[in-house]
Amino acid sequence: MENSYHIPVMLHECLEGLAIKPDGVYVDVTFGGGGHSKEILKKLSDKGVLIAFDQDPDAQRNKIEDARFHFVDQNFAFLKNNLRLLGYKKVDGILADLGVSSHQFNEADRGFSIRFDADLDMRMDKQRPLTAALVLNTYAEDKLHKIFGIYGEVKNAKSLAHTIVSARLLSPIQTLNAFKKVIDKHIPKGKENKYMAQVFQALRIEVNAEITVLESFLMQTAEVLNPGGRLVVMSYHSLEDRPVKNFIAKGKFSGEVEKDFFGNQQKPFNAVTRKAIVAGTVELAQNSRARSAKLRVAEKI
């Protein structure tokens, strides 16, 4: 059941952002427990189509038995090619709910949560060779410093990286408890959970190449959406929100928007809402995960 798997954040706002046409073709690139997908299907006619992507084998168990529904067990970095394989060059709306699902946090053996002792895995896609343990045990000190500093915004990233590299010479770091013991002196007292969440975020982003994947996905949305089609993206931290915001505003991830000879902006999207949409007080009281969520909606020009 999707409620125990993952409670969809800002469900109403996501559906409103998609501006669903009953006969349209829609894509949910982060299927998870199927919460968003089930509600999209309710708004589609018999001619409507919903294509869902999820690379997590656990999510496949939630597949929906419906003639209008297609499931793709791939990362959304492969959006365009998989749509073509299904016979769709263009679609009317794309929804992405980024980050880790509640289910993934609650499954101890996935290694996403700081609550359980487990192998340091953190792979969204179990087929990927790179795990958090491999990152910690094989990456050079300067690379670890960069990952913790940029992806985790960890203040003592340099000394943290040095401690990890020194400790692994004596014994490989394979489990969460072993990792905690290694870095214990760096964890600020009274802020243990926040600090570990930042460290884990950095490792998870590196293991799953999340920023690279997100940028590749956003570029492809511009190619596959019909004019007037909607892009709806929900992110949970600034590292995800920044490329989404920049791409919608400028059609690129850094620098200024390009202009043609006549001074017209050359970009694929217009923002539907000027600011990111955030969860209301009722939802925040019911679902703590919604606290950090930012929803951006864009329309293909």
C-alpha cells in the first residue's frame, strides 16, 4: 500500500501543476509507491496514457494493473530513449518527486537511514557498482573533502575526509556503526542527527550521481514535452532546487539566459509560478517530510 511505502508530498499541488488533459500522455519519473501515479490515472480518460519510471526494484512491486499504464524499470536519465521505445516522441506533462522515499529510509538494508546499523550501500539502483562503502574506502582525500563540502555542505569537511582516509588504513569502513565510530569526534554535540543527515546526503548524491542525472533529465524534458506541456519538479534541498530553478529560468544551469539577434530570450520554458510552491500548514502537521519540499512548475514554450 502506498501510504505505508511513501506519503506523496503536495499531491494536490502536483496534479494542479500538471494541468492534466484527459486524453494526454503523462510521465511520472519517480513512481515509488505510486501515490502520484494513481491520482493522475483518475484524471485520464480511456485514451489517456501514463508512463512511470523507477529504477528501484522495490518500487516495481507497486505497479498498477491498468491498460493506460506503462512501467519502465529505468533511471529517469534515460527518459527520451525509453519514451521512444514505447512509441512516444512527445508528451503533455512530466512529474518528478526527487529525493529518497520514506520506504527507502525505512528499509534498514538499503543503508539510507542513520537510524539502523547496516552495510554502507545507498544505491537507488542495485545494479550500480558504486556503494557508499566504496566511496569511503577508495576515494582520494581531496575528493572526499569536495563531496562532503559541496554535496553535504558539511562545515568540517576537510578534517572529516582526513580522518576517514587515516582510519581506513587500519580497517575498511563497511557499516554505519563503524563509520559513526570513525567520525565520532567530528559530530557536533546536540546536532548529531543534522550532521549525519548532511554526511549521508553527500554520500547518497555521489553514489547515485544525482546532480548529473537531474541535469540530464531536465535537458531531455525540453525535447520531449509538447508546446504548452507542463514540467512539475519537487526537490528537497538547495542542491536539487538550484538546477531546476536555473533551467526553468534560463534553459541552462549557469550563466545568463541566451538571446537571439533581436534580444528575445532563447529558453524552452516559462515558469508558471514565480516562486517555488511550499506545503501548507495542514500538510506540514501530517507529514514532516513536506517541510523541506519546494515545488516548481514550468510550461513548455
